[in-house]
Amino acid sequence: MRKAFLNDLTTAELEFLLHEWRFWARADQIAPPGDQWTTWLVLGGRGAGKTRAGAEWIRDQVEGTSPLAAGRASRIALVAQDFSEGRSVMVEGPSGLLALSPFAWRPTWRKTARELIWPNGAKATLYSAEDPEALRGPQHDAAWLDELAKFAKAEETFDMLQFGLRLGRRPRQVVTTTPRPVPALKRLIADPTTAISHATTFANKANLAPAFFDAVIARFEGTHLGRQELLGELIDDVPGALWARGPIDAARVAEPPAFQRVVVAIDPPVTSGPRADECGIVAAALGADEQFYIIADRSVQGLTPGGWAARAVTLYDELGADRIVAEVNQGGEMVRSVLDQAGHLLPLHLVRASRGKMARAEPIAALYERGLVHHAGHFAELEDQMCSFTGEGSKSPDRLDALVWALSNLTRGSAPRIRSLNG
């Protein structure tokens, strides 16, 4: 019936309908009716259409009945994890504001000023969650925050935005994100002025590449990470897990101190190929303050031994690391061979696991409990493995294994060499 209807339309009518979002949208992609909510929270899996919902809501707020007519909002804040992601997703992306706007209503993108200007004078300014203070002062009557759960300074950014969301009769905001149990998102969900929509990756299957489902869905469906990243479920701490998210978040730092030692640790997979386990590649450092810092997670899945070895050596070079630590239980001398081929005169320390994963991890978890380990930034997939690891029954935690090897090596100590993160 829909196809027959479309075939009867003129070119002008088709052009109009192309941008008529309510005709194409799912129910979860349309803002809830009524005036009872201040924040519309769109929770969804990867590729579920969250970005499209956020951009179309901004269009609905800004556009008037004609290109020059005023809409409901005229001063908009666009808040992303950083400027690069905001530009590539919210502004210039395939579901961004430029691509979705009808030609006559299309805003002008001023890259230098990071502003979108509509024909009717409405203006949207792009902000980075890395700098919450930039939101101090500006006033807005609407806002869109994309991937709030990934923000390095989520609570500070959200709070600072609220102080400026004070223009107009009914200032509102939309938050589009794949959920992670971070404090800012939990607080938003509990807020009675928040209206929540939910969508899974599967709801948008018709608009996603078949290869995505063949590779990604097959691997993660039914897993803890799959429930979060595909079904859009908020997965909280796992009972019995060695780590909890609260202490990790509390000890997180944006700028670590100078380092005494830097170690890159590798937990190699047994096999290679699309369905092989990940190769855990994690870098940790001993700070000048005698505290420990997780500074990089370059873990990767699907590469050949030469591929993951080159990736580890590249990280070693980038950080000016002191040594590479690699587990050899599965690969034996193969690990030494591929690393020798990938690098030159590497200070390589090979380790063999003689105890179970839980026994190796418990002393490292104790360091976290004492507040001695800090994550320099966010490492979502690594932290998901940590906070779901309950013992030998857990899925092979490759990133976590690499973290344990790195910190275990650093706790043994060596001659200090002070260095900043940048070399």
C-alpha cells in the first residue's frame, strides 16, 4: 500500500515527503507528546537510529512554516564527546543536520565558529564535553547531547548545560545514547522530568549493512556487551564481579602526572580470523606519584599474529614505553617471533600463567580497592570486561588479562625514568 501511494506522487510531493520525518519514523523516534517532560532520553543499541531521532527533533524545534519563519527554538546547544565527533556525526554525518534538512531550510555550517545558522536566524553552537566550562554563560532554548554515556566529564557537562537552558517558554533537550551505567545517565533516568524512549539495533535492521549483522551480531548476541550495545539495555554492576564501576569512575583522571615506567601488555589469541578472540593490548604506567595509570587500550579482534604484533609495537613506540609484556601460554615462542619481526630490539618480557585468571586478577583488584589505580580517560570495553568478570566461568576477558599483566609487571618495579604521557 505504501509503495502504491508513493508511485502516485509528483516529484515535488516526493521531495516534500522525503523530509517529512513522521511519515518514516518509528514510534520510538518521535518525541513523546505533552508538556510533562524536560529531557527526552533516547536509549538504543548501535545503529538503532538514535542520531536520526536527535537531529530530526532539532529540525522540528528550529524550522518554521516557511524558511524565514521562526520556529519554537532559536538558540540551540549541540553537545558531543568532542568537536571531531560532533562535526562528523551531528552536523555533517549521514544522519546529521545538514544531510536531513530540506534545501530551502538548510542551515549554513560555519566551521571556524562551530555554528549552524538557519535561514530564519536560528543558531546552533557545537560544544565539546571535554570542556564543560565553555557552556558557562551561553543561553539556549533547546539542546541535543549525543552519546552522553561516553562523555569524559558527563556530569559536569550536563550540569553546566542546565544552567544555560533558560531561554524561551519551555526549554527542552534530547539526549541520544547507547546506555552505560555511568552516574550522569543513572541520574537522568531517575529524574521524573525525563521521558524515555528505547530501541534495539534490530529495530533498524533494514537500514544497516547485512555484513554488520553477520559479523557483529553473531559474535555479541546474548553476551553482556551485546545486551548493552545491541539491545540498548542499561547493564549495571554484576554481583560477584571483582570490579565495580563506581570506584573506577571516582578514581578516573583526565591528566595523569609524569611517568616513571610505561608497559605495554599483550594477551594473544590462540587463533586468528573474524571469529577469533580479541588480542588484548593495554598500556599502563607507574606515575611519579607512585600511583598506577591505565593509559591506552588498543585491543583488537580479527587480525593475524603479525597484525596484532605490529599494533602493539606501534603503541610501544607512541608511548616511548619501557617494555612489552606478553603471555605465552597459548603461543609459546610464536609470540616472541612475531614481535621480533614487528619491532627492533624490543625489551620483551614473556610471562606464563601458572594460576587461574581469578587468582591473577585478585591482587590487581586490591590495588583498585586501595585507590592506587586510575584510568586516564574512558575505556568502555575494557571496563565492561572488568565489571562483569566473576571468575573462570566468564568469557575470556582478553583486555582484562592484558591489564592484569601490565599492572603485575609495574608492581615489581624498576629504575625510575620520569616522562610525561606525550614523551
